[in-house]
Amino acid sequence: MPAGELFFSCFTSDFLLAEADEWRAEAWEMMRIRSDSQFLFITKRIDRFAGCIPPDWGDGYPNVHICCTVENQDRTGYRLPIFKAAPIRHKSIVCEPLLEPIDLGPFLDSSIEEVIAGGESGENARACNYDWFLDLRRQCMEHGVAFRFKQTGARFIKDGKLYTIKRALQHSQAKKAGINYHPQIYTPLI
């Protein structure tokens, strides 16, 4: 593995799952040893974080980027206070699948590098509204935090009309919206 590469950890699972407890120490050790590379993982189990970090974690490994997911206001209110208080050097918030409007304002400051948002995919996907993404973008702009509209989801409401969007087009349609926001000082990791 060449130096400088970005490794996505547990993207089909959750790095903080209880079932991962038996091998997580080995994964942390690899991240520590490979300080010449970047590691990123997404979790909805941030409440397990404090009990899962290695003894030498300190304020976080400089090459580890952790994203906390929130899908509605209830989970935002529960997970983000824990996430904000956690000793992590690189933090992003993932609002995916976005299921309702979310107020991230109390959690947006210079410790959050990016907010990534997307709708739900799949045959039984719940609808999401374009206005919710625009509001998240507004909040990010007000706080100088980068924002990326990652995907529309399968059922997408815009201007009061419900669209069914094929999986293959969900990322490109979000990109086509042109609403991503990246302050001058920010360089996206992913």
C-alpha cells in the first residue's frame, strides 16, 4: 500500500459494532503504524466510541477521520453531543439517509470539517425533500463548514413533485444540483 492513500474502513458495516470488538484493536494498530496513510470510517454507534479506542489514542490519531451519521433530529440530539465531545482530530457529519429536516446549528463549528448529505436508496426508500438539503447547506455556510450533497436517494421531492431516481443516477443528479459548498480553507478528504 503506497503512502498517502485513503482507506475506507468498514463501509459495508460499522467500525464500532460490538461484533467488531474482537478484531478492532488490530485495525487501530494498523492505523497507528500506517501514519503515512489516511483512514476513514462512518458510524452511527458513536456512543460506543469511548470504550473502543486504543490506550494511546490521546486526542486522536492525526490520520484517522471519523464521520458520525444522523438521519433525523432525534438522532442528531443524541449522537452529536457525544461526537462533539469525543477526542477525534478529524470529524465530519453524515446526514444519510436524510429522513426529515435537521437543525445542525448547535453542532457546527471549526471542529467539523464537512457535512455530507444524501437520501435513502433502495426499493422501499423513504422520500426526502430537496429543501432539506438546501437548509443544511445554508446552515453550513453560516458556520463556514463544508457541505456536500452526495446523492438524491431513490424518492426525491423537489418543488412539490416526487421523482423516482434510479440508483445509477442518484450521485450524478446530486452533483448536477451544484449546491456543494467548500470554504477556501477546506480540502475534501473524500
